[in-house]
Amino acid sequence: MALTQKQQEQAMEHLDLHFKDNRRCYVCGKNQWVIHPQLYELMKLPIGGADPERSLIPLLVIECADCGHTVSFNAKKAGLLSKTTFGE
Ligand SMILES: [Zn+2]
């Protein structure tokens, strides 16, 4: 799912609000983050059989432009998805 202009602005607002004190990469120490222009999802491991509810966590991903270390935020909590999109 590609982020709209409005969602990109919302993502920046979320990062400014919650990722503000030390934005240095935990791996290389640089401060050059790139917001991925699409959302991703983290799927629950189906231990013990299929997951009929298909439990997913939608993710906003940011990546260190220098070393590639990635950090993710729950896209719902970042306000990037409507509450009905992921069945909340
Ligand atoms: Zn880095």
C-alpha cells in the first residue's frame, strides 16, 4: 500500500512527536532516516496450524540511509489507517 501525500505528512507528524530525542541510528550513529513510501505488514507465525484470523500488524518503516538499519512503527497508532481497515 503506497502512502498518499496526506499519509506521508501524518507519518512525519507521528515521527516528530514520538521519535524526537535521539534520532541517531542505534547501529551506525548517523541521523539520516528515510521513510519507506509504502506500508508493510508483520504476520503472526502460524504455530499449531493456519491462522484463520490472519493476524497482522501494519507497519510504517523507516530506514537508516547509511547502514540500512530499519525501525518500524504500528501504522494504526501512527494514524495511517482507518480503524476499519484492519478490523479494529
Ligand atoms: Zn545506521
